Amino acid sequence: MSESNQSQAPWRYLDYRVLDAKGDTIILIGRCEQIPHATAEANGHLVAAAPDLLEALKVVLAYVESVAGRTDGSRKVLQAKIDAKTIRAAIAKSKGES
């Protein structure tokens, strides 16, 4: 799935629904006896934040990759290489590529 196929951001949560920028319902958040109200609400807010989180990850990835590209071999550089891999995997998952 490419990002161009995703519903237009920003998304927001309202009454067990996630709405896109046009106000159209794009996701219904399940609510049943097994899922407490607070959990359903938290899930809805997390889903609604997905486009913003994806954009934030891209910004962080650019910085982490700049650190990972250094050649001093420090712990910071080695950790940045690990972090960049984790961030790229999360971004790929958001696109349905994992």
C-alpha cells in the first residue's frame, strides 16, 4: 500500500470512529464487553494519530540516518544504525510492506 492510497490526514477520533480530513468515517473502533471503554478510546486515539506518527518517524529517521552515517565508530553511531533499521521497519509496516 502506498501512502497515496491512504485517507487524507489529519485524522481524528470521535465516538468510536476515526475520521479523515474530510470528516468521513474511515475506521470503526470495536467496542464490546471484552474491551473496556477506556481501552477502545485509547485505541481510537492511537489509530487517529497514525498519519502524524508516520510523519514524525520520517523526520526522526532523517536525523538518525545522519548520525548513523558518521564514521567515528562511536556507540552513538552504532546505536543509530540499529535505530534506523527499527524505524525503517515501522515505516514499511505502515505501507503494508512487512
